[in-house]
Amino acid sequence: MATVELLFSALPEHVRTARLVAAAVARRAGVDEAVLDEVRLAVGEACTRAVGLHAGHGVTTPVRVVLIEDEKKFSIEVGDDAPHPSAADAAAGTGEAPGAPEEGEDDMGLAVISGLVDDVEVTADESGGLIRMSWPTIPAPVLP
């Protein structure tokens, strides 16, 4: 199992680099060429969301992107350190930082990711959030 970890400051100009690295590692891992655009777009959406959350909440830690190559799948984890309000806080109208992304914008990014990736999991709490995405890989042909 090979793993690549990227840490980048929460600036929009770094999202492109994360997309390019993710596509290159996915290609090397054996993700089908026809799916690489979806990988790039999904990583771009997840990283843009993390950058927006960091900026909106004044978080200065880097955004984390982990690329994991397993035998049968390629996974990407995009993590942020922005506080995510609990369902109770959201219902009460508390827990939002000034300048935080609008809920509709956040939901739109997650909807785009869900439309691009069949295997996606989103978790979040007061210490940050994580989006896990994975794609099947094509086994390398066995040479005689």
C-alpha cells in the first residue's frame, strides 16, 4: 500500500496543484483513464470546500490530502480543521463563524462530489471534517 500526503496552506491557488497530484497518483495506481477527470473534479471540489471552511473560520492550519493506493482501490481523503457545528447547534442557529461559507454553498459542493464519486463518506465534528472518496483500480496485466 502506497500513500502520498499533501499539506497546503488554505489558499485557492493551491487547489489546482492538489488536483494535478491526485490525478497523477490515481493514474499510477491504476484508476481507469476514463475516470481521471472525475477524480480531478472531485478533489478540486473537496479541496475548495476545505479552503473555504478554513478561510471562513480563520483556521491557519494546512488542508490535508492523503492519497492511498491499495490492491483493489484508490482512495483520497481531504481533511480540514474548521469547526463544524453539531445538528443541535445548526438548528439553534449557533456555531456559525462570521464569514463562514453559506450552508447552500457547502451542500452544493458535497452534492457535486456525491455525483462524481460512487464511494464517498463525509464526516465532521467540532474539530474538523473529512471527505473520503475511492475508486476501483484496474489490475496490471500479468505478463507471460
